[in-house]
Amino acid sequence: MKDEATKPDDLSEEIRALRSEVRQLNSHRFVRIHNNLPRLLAFNFARGLAVGLGTVLGATVLLSLILWALSQIEFLPIIGEWAAQIAQQMRDAQQ
């Protein structure tokens, strides 16, 4: 008993469907970018700039919030004074 998937008509239909899928994948933007070296380099450069800028901005905001919160602590003399000194240095640097 033959399996229906081995019929010649079914096999050629499967090959046509496979070709269609491969054609669709090859026309996808991701594949087109990776097939062109200058475009790939430009894409990765722009991605690196965005990641670097996001990292710097995120760290700046996070550290500013942490230092502000530490400067508000006055009931712990050591940490409060240390945070106040850092906050003062930051204020001096801004002027």
C-alpha cells in the first residue's frame, strides 16, 4: 500500500510550495540586509549606537535617582553625609 505523500502530483505540489516559501524567505528584509555587507555593517553600527546611547542614558537616570534618594537619608550619619557630599559635588559640577 503506497502512502499518499509519495504520489508524483503531491510531491510536485510540495516542491512548488517549498519553492514559494523559500522565495518568500529570501525576499524578507532580514535576509536582504544580511546578503549585503555594507548594509549589514550600517545596520549593526546604528544598532550599536542605539544600544550605547540607551545604556548611557539609562545608567545616568538610574544613578541620579539612587544618589538623590541617598541624599535624602539624614538619619544615618555616615551614608547621609556621604550622599550629601556626592550631591553637592554634582551640583557644583553642573554650575
